[in-house]
Amino acid sequence: MNRLRDLREDADLNQTQVAKFLGMSQTGYSKYETGENDIPTQVLIKLAGFYNTSIDYLLGVSDRRHPL
């Protein structure tokens, strides 16, 4: 998912840092960014909170980056 990568890069973070926050490996996280693996709901909730955005934005359903 390009949005995950864009949000991570905008925050000046690398995949290892985000993976550590999520309690997983960098390789596992990388598969979320590339779309190779679907992102579990609990991980989506954590990422939305981490980046202060909506799950809809992360999934590409909305172009509104910040929640209402």
C-alpha cells in the first residue's frame, strides 16, 4: 500500500521502526506495505492511531488524511 509507505516516509521512519512499534518483524511489515499480505484489523487500528489518520485513508477508501 503506497499510503503506508508515504505516511512512514513523511514521518521520517524506516520499516524497522514501524515494525517494532507493531511488535513484528520488518519483513512482516514490509509485506503490508507491498500489499503481499492483508493487514489485520488490530494492526490497522494501531497504524491509524500512530499516524493520526483514519482506517479509510489507510485502505484508500477516503482521500481525507485526517479523521473528522
